[in-house]
Amino acid sequence: MSEMSQTALLLEDLRKSFGVIDIIRGVTLRISTGERHAIIGPNGAGKSTLFNLISGRLAPTGGRISLDGQRIDGLPPYQVSRRGLSRSFQITNVFPRLTVFENIRCAVLRELGYGLSIWRRIAGRADVVARCSALLDEIGLSSVAQAPADTLSYAELRALELGITIAGGARVILLDEPTAGMSRPETSRTLELIRGVSAGRTLVIVEHDMAVVFGLADRISVLVYGRIIATGTPAEIRANAEVQAAYLGATPDAGALPA
Amino acid sequence: MTTAVHSRIPGAIIGVTAGLREGAAWGLGALLLVALPMLFRSDSSLAILSISGIAVVFALSYNILLGQTGMLSFGHAVFYGLGGFGTIHAMNLIADARLPIPLPVMPLIGGCIGLLSGALLGALASKRGGIVFAMVTFGLGEMVSAAAPILNRFFGGEQGVTTDRTALPHMLGLGFGPQLQIYYLIAAWCLLSAGAIRFIAGTAFGQIARAARENPERIEFIGYGMRRVRFTAFCLASFFAGIAGALTAINFEIMTVANLGAQQSTMVVLATYIGGLDFFVGPIIGAVLVSVMQVSLSDVTGGWQLYLGLLFVLGVMYAPGGIAGLLLTSQPGERLRDRMAPRRLVLLAPLLAIAAGGVLAIEMAYQLGLRSQDGTVRRLAGIPIDCASPFPWLVAATLVVGGGAILRRAASRAHPGSTR
């Protein structure tokens, strides 16, 4: 990534405390447009909190967050979403009793200009149907489009979660452990899916599966106790002594790091 | 996963047949509204039909909040009442000033008053969802009720405010004196409101509201502010409640503070729940049932509210989908024809025994309590029963206890291993 590339997401000295406990202790990070950036770190490092700060679920205690040069820190989630940043959740967060099709439709309505309109019926609208069908094809759920979301298998639910996240046409997407709890074959299928949907977008991903991280990311940041101790290409991160000591060293299984 | 397989039907097929069925249902509904007064011609039937029509609009408006958006309001009668009071004052004003506004457009005025007050109070109430919302609406209902005696000119104190619907300019030669004309006016507005509410359910707002009911948090992450969603639902529900209030004002030509009080608010919760809040027809069924009970059953027994309460409790416990849920659900095992399978039909006898015993006990207790000045003899189904003698009480107890025991045995045989 050259310094000339545009900045999609910029965190400057970001801080978050809960009472006297500092969870995020001054994170500065620049993510370029189109970059696939992974954030790794041991449990309790603050990865989820970081995502909650960026997506507006939590307001930061200090510091700045900018999306395409515009400040978004402290904005409510729906404002952040409208500015083009969308996130997925680690624990699946869909609309259980709505069909898969409706789940996706909810997420495309705003982008297509329907907002909260009470004057236009949306059933059978060509633009809505076309967008939803394309998305359902992309996430591989066309065959279960009319099934209620609460009848899906776990892998299907995760795909739906991803579909809702990308449906609104966000330029920056945040994925929180998209392969958590998946089998090997499911993980590799999801990895392909993420590659597909992140094309042409900026991707920030929190992930525990190192095969996914090193196979997907252009750059990796290592978060330890609320601070980023290293940022670099997968090769740089693998070679970084501090990272080895602080994080990767904690996993004696060196085979977890693909060459 | 059997349910998943069951519901995986290509969308195109569902779309076409559902569209046809929907159209047929609306046609049938309209036809029924026209034909009902021809089938039930008596004055009292016409009164019940009119009240039912109004209750349907009110319950449908309430379900925009409860069923569609998942907002439990305990103060919905405020907007029904304010719409009604506003309409009465508007009617008196129009009559006094001889304005060329005919009676049939008055519900629109009631709706606008409902909308206005809904927007005003909704700005506050819709700030939070869940239990906080429920409590705030409860408080708002109490607040408006408490404010009524202070604003005596608007609410008319104890005796309420009255109007004369025939004093308004006539339209198409209709004076709107006879109840039959009023019924058709109510029926027309009922159909119009139901159509509008159904239409709204199919818009982007309707879709987002249903999603918000399912998962209010996620809504915020797809670009919708929950407060705005709640506020929109609140305003729409208040608008249609205002229409229902206006129809009440036209029907009775009087509004009292009781019309916007807690009891009226509770009644709409009950009706919507009993009918079934997950289906569009649920509140319609519930509203008609409660109206009929309110008018007919109250003639038969003073304990009708007790039966309504029992129906509500049993419904919530054993048929959470309400009557509409029993009739229309596609979940195997939940459907009426599954529930009515021959082996389960056997359960009907002990259930009826329990019901009969229960009714007997309630009616006797009622006779001894509130109606004690009329003596201890009560006629039930033509049979004179002396409530002071122990024999009928023994019969009631035997029916309930015996029925319960048989039901328990039969149920444990139907579900071996389960103690329920």
C-alpha cells in the first residue's frame, strides 16, 4: 500500500474506558481504500470494542474516527451506516421470523431510495427484486429465499449475516469473526465468499482463524491490551519479533501460521 | 429442519396465489359488510355491527404498534378519545357556523386530530422501546385522563360532550339519522382504513417495522434510526385510532372521559391479543368477538368481563398466536386440523366439562355476590338453580375436578413422558 492511496478509515488516538478500566488505549490506524485489513489479537485485547466504536455502537472516550475524511466518532449506528460503513456481528444478528429474502430486502431499501416510505408498495418492484436476487445469488442463498431466517443452518445464517452487511452498498465493511464456529470446508467456502463480496470495497476483519487472516489480508494489525503493537503485510507480521512474543508465541502450534 | 423444508417453496408461486387469495378476501369482506345488515335486521344487531366496525378500525390501528412494530402501548385509547372529542367539537362548530362540510368526512378530521396528538406525545413516547415505551404510554394515558377534569370545556366533565349528527349538511340526500346509514358510513370507513393499513404493511415502512419488531438493534446498522421507526408507527397508529374515535363520536353522538381511559386502552390490547397479532385478520376477529361479548354477553351475565379476562389468559397461555394463529398458522402441529386430530378431539369432552363447571361456579358466585338482592335462585339454560344449596356447587366442582383429571390422563397418554 503506497502512501499515495486514499484513506478510507482513519483512527487517531482512539480511546475507550469503562469506568476506570481502559479497554482501548490510544489506537491509531490508517486503512486505505480497497485494502483488506485484518485485526488480530488475543482474547480481551479489545477487538470487539474497537468494532463497536467504529460502527457507532459505542461512543469513544477520546480520539477521532474518520470515514473518507469525515468525522464519524460519536455518531449513532444508523448515521455511520448511512455514510457508507456497514458491519457484521460475531453472534448472528438477523431478523429471525422474516424470510431470507425479506432480511436482504430490509437492507437494500434505503440504498434504493425507499427509506421509510408509506406511499409505495415494495412487493414486486423490479429494482428491489433485482438487487435482492443478485445478492442472494452472491451469498448462495437463492434456494432458501422464502425460508424464515430462523430455520436456516448455522453456515446459512452466517452467509445471511454477511449478505445483510453488504446489501446496503457500503464502501467499508467490518466483519466480526465471520468464520467463528465453522468447519474447515465451511470456512474455506466463507473465505471465497468474503473475497467475492469485498472486491471493490474496503474490508476490515476481526478473525481468530490464522489461515483466513493470512490468506485474505493485505495488511494485518495486532491489537494487544487496547494498543496496536504492529501493523504490516502478512510477511512483516510473521517476521515481527514483538508479535511473536506477545501474541503468536502464545500459540505453540507453529503450524497455525501458514507459510 | 422439517419446518425449513416445509416452507422452501419457490417465491413466484407464493406471490401469485397469495395475490389472488388476498383479492378474493377483500372482495368477500366488502360483500359481507354490505350484506350483514340485511341478514341481521334488528336494532340491537345493527348496534352491535356498528360497534364492531369501529372496534375493528381501533384494533387494526393498535396492531400497527403491537403486531407490526412490536411496541406494546397501554395508552392507545388516548388518541381514539382525542379523535372522538375533537370530532364532536368540530361537528358542533360546523353545525353552528353552517359550514358546508358533510358528516362522512368527519372521520378524516378525527384522524388528523389523532395524528396531531400522536405526533406530539409520540415525540416523547417513541424515544425508547420495550418496557420503557410501555410504561411511558401507560403514564401518558393516565396523564391525559387526569387532565380531563381540568380542561372542562373540551372534555365536558362527568357528563361528557354531545353533538347532533343530523345538524350537519346533508350529502346525497342522506341525513344520517337512521342507524342503518350510520352503519354503512362506519362500514365504508372500516374498509377504507383496513385497506390503507394493509397497504402500509406492504411498503418500505411496513417491512422495516416488521424487521424492527424482530431485531430493533440490527435496524440501526442498516441505516434506520429506531426512534424514527417507532415515531412513524406511533403517528400512523394514532391517525387510525383517531378515525375510530370519530366514528364512535358519530355513532353515539357523545364522548366521555371514559372513552380515552385505561379501560378502553386495555380492551384494545385484549382484543388484539385474543384475535392474534401476527396476522392481519387477527385484530379484526378479536375486535368483533370482544364487541359481541361486550354487547350480547353483558345482557346475559354481569360477569362478562370475567369471561373476557379468562379468554385472554387462556389464549395467551395456550394459543399465543390467537384465534387467527389457530386458523391460519402453517406450522405443523399448531394448525387447527392437527390440533383437531381425532385422538385430540377426545379431549374436547373434558374441556367442555371444565368450562361448564367453571361457568356454573362463576354464575352462582355472581348471584350470591353482586345480585344477592334478587335472591339466591338463578336460571341457567332455563334450569332454576338455588345457589345457596350445596348440591349445584358439588356438581360444579365435580365437573371441573373430574374434567381436569381426565384431561391430565388423556394428555399424558398423548405425550408419553411429558407431565404436562
